[in-house]
Amino acid sequence: MPSSVAPRSAALAAVVAAALATGLLAGSSAASADSATGVRIHDIQGTTRISPLVGQLVTEVPGIVTGVRAYGSKGFWFQDPQADTDQATSEGVFVYTGSNPTVAVGDSVLVSGTVGEYIPGGTSSGNQSVTQIAKPTVTVVSAGNALPAPVTISAWSVPSAYTPAGDTAAAGSINALPLQPRAYALDYYESLEGSNVRIGTSRIVGATDPYAELWVTVKPHENPVRRGGTLYRSYTAQNTGRLQIQSLTPLAEKPFPKANVGDVLSGTTEGPLDFNQFGGYTLTARTLGTVEDRGLEPEETREQRGGELAVATYNVENLDPTDPQAKFDALGAAVVNNLASPDILALEEIQDDNGAKNDGTVSAEETLKKFTAAITAAGGPAYQWRTINPEDKKDGGEPGGNIRQVFLFNPERVSFTDRAGGDAKTATTVVRERGRAALTLSPGRIDPANAAWADSRKPLAGEFNFRGRTVFVIANHFGSKGGDESLTSHHQPPNRSSEAKRLLQAQAVNAFVKDILKAERHADVLVVGDINDFDFSATTKALTNGGALYPAIKSLPRSERYSYVFQGNSQVLDQILTSPSIDDFAYDSVHINAEFADQNSDHDPQVLRFRP
């Protein structure tokens, strides 16, 4: 496999090997004393997510090979051409061989082995399991047989309801619940696990990623986004038509197509339906449709008008001096051409001067010199910057990288009010000077000793002056969603454990904004950055508590409210929130990265323009 997919394939193979060693592949570490003969595949799959024969040795199970995977979790799928009449039981199943399979598509085989339930990512991930046969003995009866007819997955076949509620007696798990494939999308997909399926021409809602995957929707009218995606509107609007697509054809034989959101996967895509750690239900294509380029272009925001202050936020994804110059050049050009050189630019994920090298370095001077030089070279202003170096290894992110937030500002348009003394451990506070709010430290960190910021980026607060008016900007990078269960978790609703930290962080920032507004009722305050949470989340509600802030992205039409695309869902992670005095503004989520296969960052920047 080419290097672009090797990291995930190697990681997956390692996970499988570890699972076999630790028993996460239930029923496969040792053959059970029980055995079953005369078993068909639908008997193995059963009518719930867990096989009724788990741990048992089955012998001479018949079927036709429908797909062969020679990378990652190596093995093959086979399917019984003689289906039963129960829609809840799949007729296909995966056979884990651990090495390159010796069968071919179209072979009629008899398979003996131990039935198991493999959990991609391990039990702690919350993922559903994959029913499979391990330690197989395979007999090829004949070759060149016709494949079982594929089941067509379409807007009409996938239910609109996403999932049943989890069983409260089983900690919210849906594993033991009888499948209802006509009622729930997750049950429908599970009833086809391992089976030969197909989709027709479908819109692409998640761009090709470095691991040779993309996402489509089979429901073109489900929460459509103006530029071609599918909007994630709420925790109960998961978008049932999304499906991940991979290819079983070796990339050395046929490269995986490069596609952007809004492109179309035309024609028939057909192959076994798998479930994996990195996207849940996945059509592993034996036959892959053709990508039709629909010409999606990166957006460009307008330039600020006379009297307008333009404030932007941009997560530049672990930028450090060891990155290729091409990345700096592309990011710099985007600031100038796509963001129209905002007056103030809050950056997230600026790394220290040697990136992930873990040697105690915390300064980011070289990173910022290189980035601001790239902006100037692209025709932009000579930005100055303000930041506070973090303590080594105290703010999370890539180990050794010491990511932090940074203010860039154009001194020809706006000035920064420096108030000395800010450092990684000292909190800035709010005082009243000459009847107006002021920070004791600028730049300064908000409540850095608060446990909410443990192993996380502390907010950076600064005072700016634009045409004699003070503007407070708070740059944020809240805790990540790492550890949250996926939408396809066997817990329904999924556990979102990371929310607890972001809720505390939002409460701390909200309290600080209220301190400013208490000192000066009509103060102009902007809370900006990678909030790492949705516009409908408890985090956003906590930030806006008491009317202290308003999420400016809600001023956009609903179909434009997103800054990130994850597993085919266009969603909000990056935000700018305004204090009540900023009630007349223009907002833009500038879509230049998240929808594209070629990205300079995985986030889209946000820009707000107003007259202080």
C-alpha cells in the first residue's frame, strides 16, 4: 500500500493483533468446547448485534466470496446465496485470516472456525462489534460463481430515525436489542453487516482523506448544505444517509479518487458492508463509481469597509518551523486573499520553535516570524503579534509542540494596549479605569490555575484600540473531543465525556466576560477561537449564559453554519461570540479547507466585521 494509507492500515493491523492477544476479539482466542454443524451465515449473525453463536466453533458454513481485503484487518467476506426470510439477519459475514487471503471473489467456499465479536478500537471506544469468523479453515468448492445480488441502499430504504434508545438496564447499550431494520437506520445497516450492498449515484459530503476514504449521502434532501455537504443540526439529527466509502482495489493498481464536498460519486458502487473504528458502517467497494468534479472553489470574504474592524480566528493545525515552506505560503496567501487581511487575527495551534521535538522549548518566535513573513510575501500587512508562552507540556496538544493562541494585528489599522506582567501562571483580571473596563495584564491569561484548564490551552485576553475605542478580544482553544464515543456507538445516546471539561471552560470565560461588562456595561467584547463544540451544545449555552454573549454564526443562514466536516457531517467547532453592544455586524464562515481533499488546515476560519 502507498505511504498515504500505510499509517492507518498499520495501526489497524496492530489493533487487530492486540485484540487477539487480549481477548477483545471475543470467542477467537481459544475454540469453545461447543461446536455447531449445519449452520448458515444468518444463524451466525442472528437478530441482534451480538451473534448467538459467539465463542462456538462452526463447521463448513457455505457461501460465495464477495470481497477480499489484503490490508489492515486482512480477510474476506462471504455470503449465503440462499437467504432466509428474516430482514433482521444478515446473509454475509467477515472471515478474519490475519494474512493475505488465498480465496478470490466468486469462489464458493466452506468455512470452519470460531465465531467472535471484534470491537474496532477496543471496548473503551464504545464502538459496536463486528461479527466474524476467526482461525478459519477454508475449502474452495468452485470458482467463478455469480455473486449474490446486492442490496440497494437508498433514500427509500434507510429509515429516517437514526437509532433506538439504549437499554437502561444495560448501561444504555443497544447490543442486545432486537434489530428493527425498518424503523432505525443503525439497525438497518447492522442487518446488512458483511452483506453485498450497492449505492447508485450519490453526492459526496466528506472529501477524500489521506487514508483513501470519502463520505457520501444516499439522501440528497437530508439537511443539505448550500455548497454540497450535509449539516449536523442537533444531537438527534445525525443524518442517516451518510456512508463511508473505501476501496478494496490495491492503490498501486488504481489510485483512490480525489474528491471534494459537493462532487458526485456517479454510477454503481458495490461491495461488502463493513464496520470500522474510523467511521462506523463502511461500504468497502469492490466496484467504485466515478467521481464527477462539480467545481467547488474556496471562498473569499470581502474586505472591511471604512470604519469597520475585521476580527478573525483561524486554527492553523500545529504550525511550526519544521513544516514545509509551502504550508506557510498557502496559509499566508489565505490570510491575504481569502480573509482579506483582517485587522486582528487570533490563531490557534501555533507550536513552539521546534514543533513536536520534546526538549523543553516553549518560545514560538521563529514560528511567528516565518508565518508573518509569508503573509507579507503574499501582499499582506506587516502583522505584529502578542502571545504568552505556555509552561512546557502543560497545555495539551501534540506532545512537545506546546500549542498556544496568538494575536496577530495590523498596526496600520489597530493598536494593542500592552499591560506588562502576563505569564503562563498569572491571571489577568478586570479593573475599572476612568469609568471604563481595563485588563490588569494585556496580553494575559484567564484564570490559568483553574482545574478546567488542566492539560488544555488557557484563554488569551487582550485589549485593542481602534479609532479611540477599546475592544477586548479573548482567544480560545477549548478541550478536544478526544474520548467521546462516535455516533455509531453501541451506547445510545453516545457518551460525550469530553463535554464536562468544555462546560467548565465555558463557564470560566463567561464569568470573565461578565466581569468586563460589570465594569463597563457597553464594552465591546469578542470571544473567538476553536471552541471544539457545536452551536447547539451545552458549551455554547454556557458561554452565552445571562445574555453575556451571542454566537455570531447564528446570524448566518442555517445551511452556512459550519466550520468543520467530520465523517460527512458539516458542523460548527470554530466560533466568534459578541457582547450585547456589538449588535450590528457582518459574519462569514470562510469555507477554504474543511470541504476539500487538499487542505492547509482542517478548520475553516471565521471573520466578523463591525463598527466599534
